[in-house]
Amino acid sequence: MVTSVLHDGMKRSVNVMPSQVKFGSIEQGQDVEMYLTVKNEDSLSQRIQVKPLTDARIQIKQETYGPIAPGMTKRIIISVKASDLGKIKEELQVMTKSDIFKIPIDGVVLSKEEFTNLNNESLNKTGKSITNSRVKNRLRGSIAESRKG
């Protein structure tokens, strides 16, 4: 389904959401991930290509491969292995036949003590964690799946 104006020169054939990936603060030793959704807004099938990143802590993979049918979505999984302390600042490029989408990836890896202190301080002040709420802990997800079976 095409949701934008048909004669708009800025109309994109693919919609990438969210427009930026912010991990927030990550505890050292964690293995976390976020999802990027690519929706085909065109009336024809689309293929995407994802450029590899230079930061070895960040891994990018598509949930499924192949073309995206009109109106359908595809998820891109962005995972971070928080082994080294410091800032994470990268730019993910998602390419279609006619567009290049540049998605900034930001975050900071903190030591366990620093993360705990800042997180407790934030929870006491605002009631919110310092980690982005859209960030999934991969270890917790795999433990939950193993307990189901």
C-alpha cells in the first residue's frame, strides 16, 4: 500500500524505522540488540543491501533474505557485544535500487560498577533505566527460550 503522495519528488520507495539507533548506556559484558524495520512503500518488490560496519563490536544481519513484497516489512537485527568500554558511534547504510539510507548508531559501554551506579541514580530520580527501552538483552532472551522447551 502506497501511503505517500504519488507525485511527490521526495517520495521514498522504502521506509526505514527508526531513523536512528540509540542504545543508550550498555553494561560491559552484555550482548544486546535492537531491530530496524524496513517497509516497502512501493507497488513493486524491492531488494535491500546492508553495508558492513567497521566497529567489530557491532554485528548486522537480516532476519530473512530476498525481496520485500509491496506493503511488507523486513527486520534488520543490530547486535552489540559490549566487551570494550567506550562510545559506540557508527553509521549503517541501507541501500535500495534508488536510495541510500544512513542510520546513525550510538551508545556507550560502561563498566559494571559505573552502569549500576548511574542506573540506580536514574531509577531513583526519574523511574527510568539509562538503557533504551527498545534494547533487548540477547542472553535473557535465549535463557527464556530454553526454559520453554
